[in-house]
Amino acid sequence: MISNMELLKQRIAIDGKLNMSDIIKSILKDAGDDVKRKYMNVGQRYYDGDHDVLREDFTSSWVYEDDDQGREKKSLIVNDNKSNHHNVHNYHQLLVDQKASYIAGKTPTVTVEGAEKSSDIKVYENEITRYVDETFADTMIDYITGASNKGVEYLHFYIDQSSKLCYTIIPAQEVIAYYDAQYQQDLEAVIRFYSFSVVKPGGETAERKRVEWWTPQDVTYYTEDDEGNFILDPDIKRNPAPHFWNVTYLNGSAMRREAQSWGRVPFVALRNNSSCSSDLTRIKGLQDAYNLLSSSSTNNQIDLVELYWMIQGYGGETARAIESKLRINKAVSITDPNGRIQAEQVTLAVGERLEWLKMLRKDIYHLGMGMDVDDETFGTAPSGVALEFKYELLDQKADQLIRKLQLAMKDFFWFLTKYINDRNGTAYDSSLVKVTVHKNKHTNEAEKINAIMASRDLVPDKLLLERHPYVDDVNEALKELKAQKEEARKDQQAMFGSPVNTPSDGGANEE
């Protein structure tokens, strides 16, 4: 079988022996057979609450019995009277959401090296921080969530019809990425594929595939025809197409369209970890065991006959008639001298099952490297040291992704900076951008604020604000503090009738 990289070389080579339709078909087949890609769907499915326990049939059970020749055989016994409830305790979703909120619950701080000394760089810093808004924060949550579920997620950059820079998440299941052979870091090409519906002449609906082949220079669009072959999309006038168009307007009308290219494949990958594995891999067995035990226990409890009567020496009437007389008369007449009536009660070993569920839950949080917020110690206002200890596993898991996120953010700000430079004729350097992630951590606020107050005049204001429990957006807090100081200065000037010099804040708030 031809490897994906070899197929890519066939695509680029002038004398390639395979036609494009055959190349695309082979690539898509390889993608469909890829085990890791299949598991992407499992991770997303579990996050959405579609667990394997939902496919269990608790009304059926396998039993071993002997046939007429005395040979043991396996038989499926179905009892339609049994309960068939399915409990999904979605710890996978809880752990993923916990990690995403922990990493991206607070807006990251974006700074540019040298902004405190250069007004030009400060303008650049102000320009890029405008894009770190609610849309950015919301996208980061989804970005991290997708990578946690599937092992990797992709962000796609494009220019819309109004010449505005936009970005959107492309599900990893739709992306085949080709990296440089040596370091596996730089994207050389991306193939995106997805299905869409078409209406045939007779009104019948059919599913077709669409393929986008992205390179650093352009994108080629292919669509599947009725015979299952891939052809150039006839709806695209220029195909291959540029990454985007620069449109010049005059009096509201487009006067000129200029084809433009990013010079890079406009996709940014966020890897969950070095192996690009889903968080589900850590806990799937435990998650399934918890669901199964909880579901079977529930069904057993529902089907339990709490009390039944054993009656001897009372004949001639149905069980329902006997039950009625017991309910009304509280007694029945036993005619046989050896007869008797006895109530029997059935109990389930609930305690043992609860202990087993508790152990499974503990293991899920431990191996899933999460933090159980239902821990009773959270209600006792633990010290800062005790809280740090409780966050240890979550910190380890989050730090893996934060390092990958910071790498992805370098590419994010590369595209943003190129957009700014192309629009304004500037030459800003995106390598100077620094992204600081603030973990959304529960803290002993009193301890933390006291430590911050004790560090004033020793540590820059920006660093103190980054660690303050009441500050979610450091950049916004700095702007408000600057405005507050300026307003206080004006009030003092108005009061005393002369300019009042305010002490410098160490450059943190200077333009």
C-alpha cells in the first residue's frame, strides 16, 4: 500500500503515475483504517455521553448448559420482564471540562517583549491584545476540549468577504496533516475531507465527499461525482484557489481582487500530549466498569421483590386472591395441620457495591489526573499548601497541554501578525509575543492576597496581578488601573490647582 507521504509526493511530482482521484481515494481509505483516527470518534462520543454501556442488554444473559448428548453449550437467555436501565456517569466529560476550565478559564496574558521601552512595539502589543477577547477565550475552551477528547485539534485561519481575519476550529476527524519528515513540526500540507448532501435530478438525496487540499501557496477543491471519482469542484471558478483575496473598494464597490497566500498552511494543530492520545485512554476501562456496575445494580434494585409469602396448607385459590385476603384481613385460614405461613425478605449486598463504586470513582480521578471537588476537605478551608497538594495531578496533566498550547499560540500570533503587517505596512515580529496562561485554581484567598501585598515594591505590578485571585484578565486590569491613576491625578490637580506628579509603576502600565 502506498503511504500517505508517498502519495503526497505523487501529488506534487510532475510525472506522477497515479491520477488525483486514485490518490485521494487511497488517502481517504488509509485514514478510515487508521486506529488512532477511529479512537478520535470514541473520545468525542464518550464526551457527548454516548458510552458503550448504552449498547448493553441487561435483559439477556449467557448461560452454560448440557445438551442431549451431555455436551456443554452456551445459550443466550432473554427475559423481557427484566429491567433494562442504563446509567451513564460521564466522568470523562467532567475531567475534560475540568482541565479546559483550569487552563483557559482565565484569559491569558499576552505581552510583547520590548513594549515597555518602545512606543512602536507598544502599539503592536495593543493591536494584538484587541484580538484576545471573548471570542478568543471561548475558542480556546473548545480548542482544548477537542484536543483532550481526540488527542489533537486544528484551528483554521481565513479571511472573510469583508477582509477580516477569522479563525475557526476544524474537527481533527476531518484533517489529514503532513509534516516535515525530519522534525514533524512544520505543516507541509493538509487534506480536509467531509461529507455533504446533494439532491439528484429525481429528488433523491445522496451523500458525497468534498476534499480540500491545502499547501503553503494555495488550496485545491475536489468533489465526489456519481461514480465515486474525485474531480475538480466545478463551483470554484479558480481552482486551485488562493488562500484569500485582497479586495480594494471604492465607494462601497469592489474594484480589484488580488490573490494572496499565507506562505504557510493556514492550520494550527494543538496536540494534547507528545503521543497525541485522548484523555479517555487513561480511564476508559474504569469508566465502563463504573457504568456497568451502576446500571446492573439499578436494574437489580428495580427488579427486587422485597417481600414474598411462603404458604403451605392453603389450597384452591390463586396467589393474587391470597395476597388480597392478606392485605384486607391481615390473615388467612390454614386447613392443613402441617401448614404454615411465612414472610421472606430479599436483600441486596448494597454496601459492597457502593464501596466498589467508591473505589472505581477514586481510581478514575487518580488515573485521570483530575481533582475530586466533592472531597469533604474542600469545605474546611484548607491552607494554600494543602490546596497545592490536591492540585498536583491536575497540574501535571495541565502542564503537558499548556506547553503544547503555548507552541500553538506562537503560530496563532504569527498569522495575526502577518495580517496586521499586510494591512498596515508594518514589520512586526511575532516571535516577540509571549503568552502567559493563568490556571483557574481555587486558592486560600486571604493567604494569597497577604502574600501579594507583602510583595509590593519588590515585584512588578503585572506579575502580582497575574497571581491575584480577583483578576481574570491582566491586560484589562492594567488598563483600568492606569485609567484610575490618571483620574486620581486629574482630581488632585483640580483640587490643588497645580500638576501633581504620580510615582511610576515600574513601566508596567506605560504606553
